[in-house]
Amino acid sequence: MSQPQTANQPEMASLLLGAGFALASLIVLPAVAQRIGMGSSLTIALRGALMRAANRF
């Protein structure tokens, strides 16, 4: 028998949130940082923080 849909919803939400953080750290953050002229060391630090946040979910 299959499990109810509600059992998979927290897992899917967690997966989507982690994927969103990864996308933000790899694509969105560097583009925004370049656009506003943010230093590379600050960009790398923010990217690391987002990747750690993605691993928590």
C-alpha cells in the first residue's frame, strides 16, 4: 500500500528549500554581487553561508 501524500510533503519542502539555497549561492548571489560591486571575499563568505544553510535542510 502507498503512504499518504502528507508524509512526503515535508521531505519535498525540505528538498525544494535546499535546492533554492544552492541555486541562490551558485547563480543569483554572484550575479547580484557583480552588479552592485561587492568584493569577492564577501561574495565567497555569503556563498559559503548559503551552502551551509542548504545542507541543514
